Amino acid sequence: MKVTLLGHASVLVELDGATCLMDPVFTDPFEEGAVVSCPKRTVYPDRLPPIDILIVSHRHPDHFHIPSLALVSRDADAICPADPLIVYALEKLGFTRIHPVYPMGPILSPEYELYPTQSESTTVQEFGMVFKDHSGTFWNQVDTFLSNETIAVVKKRFTGIDLLFAMYASQNLEFFESRSTLFPYSQHGRNLEAALLIDPQVVAPAAAGFRFCRDHSWLNAFLFPISRERFLADLQDLRPGLDTQIINPGDTLTIENGQISHQAGASDLAVMETEDTYRLQFDPTAPIPDLTDPNPDGYSDQHLTRSIDRFITNGMARYVRKGYRTGDSVVNLYREYQVDYSIAIVFPRAETQSYRFEFGESDVRLVTHNGAGEPADMMHHIAASALVGWMEYSKSFFYVRAYSRRSGTVYDLSEEEDNIKIQPKTLPDLLMHYLLNESPRSNLAAKHQIDRQVRDALA
């Protein structure tokens, strides 16, 4: 078996009887221009061997990259989660042998076995993948959160894991919600624990080889608290003598007769251009820039102003008022806590327009004015062009989140035997909830994005 890292989470696995390509992302930037591979690399898709099996682990855009999928032969068998939108995209691209699978169900051949592994995530349909042939066993964890039970089942099925691509980064995605800069002690501990429970012959940190770029680059100081080196150093402290490897784009690992050899830069399919992971230094003291709108898509001021005002004053306000009558669950939460919810729109001309929903017992009042307005119980500040791109389905939340700032101070207050208890209350962000779940055609938003991406990829 030969395993080649093409960069980030893109992996080529050459087995006895099959060549497998997992989560191909061949070009930079990706995730709608928000991120690039790190270390910096160049991939040469035209040099790939014929692909027998294409594997998509989940629908996040740094793993499910339609322009790269469009470069893969349609003769390949495509394995993916039972996610209707992944299946739809593969069909639109022209794949005809599509196999939606569920985790923990083996895919058997006389020469090899594939075994999709379960994730404990409840927010996305995803799997990792175990690859096995006569030479050994490789487990690509990808982004999956592993339970002890899943690890035990895999270890029972396979006599040993030779090579593990481990989840390690503990990316601080909570920063987008709360601006939290706390070190992720719990998740880092669990990632270490999972790797040690699996007890592979070789561990390599993987599937987090990217950084934010352009207007998003300031996020790198906050979102990547665990480096590859730190993860492996902590593993070594816990299990001295454990064989650990840092792998870069273009590196290959060969498994043969229980031995694993690592050849740095041996592949001509991908080349590491620069070892620039120093750009990911965790620094929670770094400055957070003011929210501005660079308007990269060149929307006119008139289009931004009219689209947003119509969206909020007609769409959102109508949904909220209807929610009072129908007992909508989200509206009821805001009503119960008498929340003041503020949306501040930052325009390219550096002006701000605010919309404030004041939830009362029997009705809601919408107040609009120039400027950021007074602080509210819940606030969402967002760049105008990002919001319009999101509203019009040309941008996804993965792109928009860097142009968004959110906060909330809603809580339950109680007193027990002279002890005051304050329990934070997490309410769904009203703008996000409406846009993703309640606005007209919101149920088709992801499909529209896929249609556009497929159209562009096949043009």
C-alpha cells in the first residue's frame, strides 16, 4: 500500500486492486477563496493514475470541492455519506456509479477492504475510512470525532492499525460565535486520547493543512491553537517511543510487511512549494481588526441597500410577527426572554445601518437607524456584501463567517439559599436562523450553490 498526501485532506491511496482518491482539493484558494493549503503546494491532477474509487468524506467545502471532483474520471466508483446533496452533485457532474454508504459497514473486495468509520458529530454526515490490503492497514480519521466504542469495534475488526492520519488541530471554531480565545484543552486531550487508544504503529497529524488568506488572514492567530509539532510532542510525552511523522504535500508512506517507510517529497503528483506553517502561530492577544466591507464582488451601493432592507424589513420582520401568532419555537425563545436583537450592516462606504428587533410579550418592534446603535442582548454585525452574497446563494456561511461578528448576553437568573446562579442561555442567531431555515427558497439554497459550482466547473 502506498499513501500520498496531495495537501490538506486530499489523499491518494494505492491498494492491491484499486487506486483510491479521497477528498480531492487540487487548487488554491478554496472554500470560496477564504483559505489556501498550508504548507503551500502545487498539485498536478493530470499526473494522477487512473482512479478506481473516489471517496468524499463529508460536505464541508474544504473536503467537497466541486471543481476538483470535475477533474476525476467519471468511470470511478464514488463512495460518499448518504447525504442527498453530495449524491446530487456527483450525479450533476456525470458520475454514474455512486454508492452512498453508512459508517461501520465494510466494503469488501477479494484484494482489499474499505471500512467507513463513524463520527460522533451531530451537525454533519461524515465518515473516516480504513483501507486494508495484504500489506497493511491505514486509517484516515479525517474530521471525525471518535468514540471509544467506535475505536474498539475497529480494533476488533482489524488486527492492528499500521498508519493513522489523526485529527489533531482542535480548531477554535467557537471564535466565530463568541470571540473565545481559550485554549481547547478538552478537545486536544480527546484527540490525544483517541490516537493512543487506536495504538497505531505510526501516527501522522493530518486533514488540517490550510490557513486563511486575503481579508481572512487575521483569523490564523485565533483558529489554530494546536500545531502538528505540539500534537506529536504531547503524544511523545504520553507514549515515549511512539513512532510519529510529520507529512507534507508530495510525501508518500509505503506499508509493506509490517514496515512503514516515509519518503519526503517523493511524489510528482504534488510539490510542497513553501513550508509556511509558521503563519498559523496561535496568538490570542493579536488584534481583531474592525469589521469592514471590501466588497470583492463589486455590488453597487444601491443594490446592497435595497436588497438588505427588503430582506430584513419585509422578510425577517414578517417571519417574526407571524411567529408570535403561530408559536414558532425560535420566536418564542426571544419572546420569553424579552430579547433586544440588533443587526448592524457595515457597508463598503464605511457607513453602518442598524435594525433592532425589540421583543415584547405580545408583539415585536423593529427600529431602524443610521450607525451601530445601542448595545443589545444579542448582536450581529455583518458586512453588507457578504450578507447579500449569502442571501443570493452565491456565498456560503463558510465564507461569510469571516465578515461577521456575533455576541449574546442572554441568561437565566436564579437564587438558591442566598446563592445567585447565572446560567448562560444559547439562542439561535435570528439572522442566521431566518436565512438558513425560514427565508423563501432557503431549503434550496445549498442546491442552488451546487448548481452554480457544477455549471462553472463544467464550463
